[in-house]
Amino acid sequence: MIELIKNPNINFLGKKYIAFVVSGILAVIGIIAIVQIATGRANLGIDFAGGTAIQFKFEKPVALHDIRAALENSGLRDFDLQDLPTVNKILIRVKQTEQELGQVSDTITTILSQKFPDNRYVVDSTTVIGPKVGSRLRMDAAQAVVMAVIGILIYVAFRFEFKFGVGATVATFHDVLAVLGVFFLMGKEINLILITALLTIAGYSLTDTVVVFDRIRENLKMRQKDRVETVMNSSINEVLSRTIVTSLTVLLSSFALFFFGGEVLHDFSLAMIMGVIVGTYSTVFIASPVVLLWGGARPFAKK
């Protein structure tokens, strides 16, 4: 493995209380975001707020950015686009209020007829998502995130022991809340794509944390006479280069998606960039300190 930092000796656990203050602020923002989302006062996407989804099939290929420009220039806002280029299909999803149901489809077809007179099309399907369906999807998304985190707790508790499971769970919750809170503060749309990113971030954070925990467990067995905090610090330093290299690799892919993946993947890649940074931070400054504070006495290390 590439050693970006040779023989590091950083006292990570000595800075745990500073990290707890920073993470506490991020967690509070995330909790506020959850409350706002649950009450429908955040910038919710069509999946959660309701709206209309219309699928068009064109005779000739049409660029997604041309469709977006035509709709925006005509005054349409709060919509998502998705293309199926192999069959010349475009899916347009528009967020709306209940009073606008049934009117958006006519407006969009008029705009497309005016902007693309030489490219005939047919309306494949029109689907209306009501507020009740959006509310149900919000509940399902929240349950998916909670179940994923509970699964992480059970897995790590079985793979190591319960104290490690608590540390991994707290770190994962922290990562999800931090990214969600930042997205809320930025006014970004909360939709199913973001939920997908949050679940991906939870998986990445767990993988990174398990590597550190595995080294801690190995060193605790070999260094029975050393203080637990000392062993944990040296273990984190031993895998620090690996952690940085892994994070940089994922960041490179995420930046590529952010700059070249198009409008559809923009928010997903932005969430991944935030999640990798926060996940790497939480692995070092949150997960291990929580394990230390929960059960840092020597008997637990002998198991």
C-alpha cells in the first residue's frame, strides 16, 4: 500500500472532545433537517412532495439539455429530467401543488411542440403522484435508512463485539445526519437520489470503520500491557495511509461524476463527495473515541 504519511504519530483520541463538539453541531443541523422534511417544509422533490411524471417518445434523438433549456425559458421550474437515448424517450417529472394537477401535461406538450416542430413525439404515459403517496415515500425512505443503520449495528456487534457496533452505528448516523443537514442548509432538493447517496455513504463509512476496528482488535490482543487509548491511537496511525488512499480514490470517482456526469447525477455525486470526507473524519474522530468511552477498560480488550 502507498505510504502517503510515513510513520505517523498523531494523537487522534486526544482531540475527541473537540471532534464531539463539531459533530454535535452537524448532528443537530441534521436532526432539524429531518424534522423539516417530515413536516413537508424542506425543498422536497417530486418523489416526496407529489407531482406529475410524463414520458415522451420522440421520432429523432433529442438532447436532454435542449429539453431543459426549452422548459426553463418558458418559465417552468421544479422539474427533473431523465432520458432513455436508445429509444428516444424523455421522462419529465414536475413538482407541483394539488391545484395544478392535470394542467402541467398540457403546458409541457405545448412547449415541446413549439420548440421542436421538426421532431414529432407521442405521450407514452402520464402519472400523477399525490401528496399522500409522497408522504408514504418519505416514511419508507426514513425506514430504509434506519434499517440500514440497525443492520450495521448487528453486523459489527457480531463481527467484533457490541461496543464496536455502537461506535460504528454512531459514526454512520453522524455521517448521514451531517450530509443531510448540509444539503438542507444549501437548499438542495431532498429526493430519492439523495436517499440512495446516503445509503451508499453508510456502506462506505462502515467499510472504512471496520478496517480501523480490525487493526485495533489485532493490536489489543498483542499489546496486553499497553493502555487501550495508546493502542487505539497507534492502530489508527498504522492504517492512516490506507484510509487516505481509499478516500482519495472514491473522491476521484465522485469528482468525475460531479463535473462530467450531467445534471441528473450532480446532487448524487455532491452528496458522495461530502459523505466520503465526513465518513473518513468520523472513522478517525468519532467511531474509535465512542468505543473508548463506551468500554475502554482493559477487560473488554482481552476478549
